[in-house]
Amino acid sequence: MSSHTTARARFTAWLERANLTHAEAASQLGVTRAQVSHVALGTRTPSLSLAARIQQVAGIAATAWVEESKAS
């Protein structure tokens, strides 16, 4: 994906590629289904600890969320 693709878009693409429900992703990330839903829908930016877990599990740089929130 290009560098201008948002972190949220990369996150939802990861969910689709991995064929994960929000509940399954939540289990892998150690958070609630609601937290995954909020991140996927863009209604909340993940906390630093969740961004770090997303980086470990999905390969999306934790800094991408910070860069995205600065741009908006």
C-alpha cells in the first residue's frame, strides 16, 4: 500500500486479508471487540499500548496512528 494510505485503512485491510471478525482480532490483540470496532470505524484512535500491539500483530507501525491524528 502507498505511504499516504491511512492507518485505519491499513487496519481494516488487515482484518479483511486475515479474514478476522472484530471479536477474533480483539482476541489476538488482547482488547475488547468494541475497541477494535472503534479503531476500524475511525471513531477512536488507538492508545499507545494498543497501537504497539497492532504493530506486533498486524505490522502497522504504531507511529502511523500518531501521524494520522496530527494530519486531521
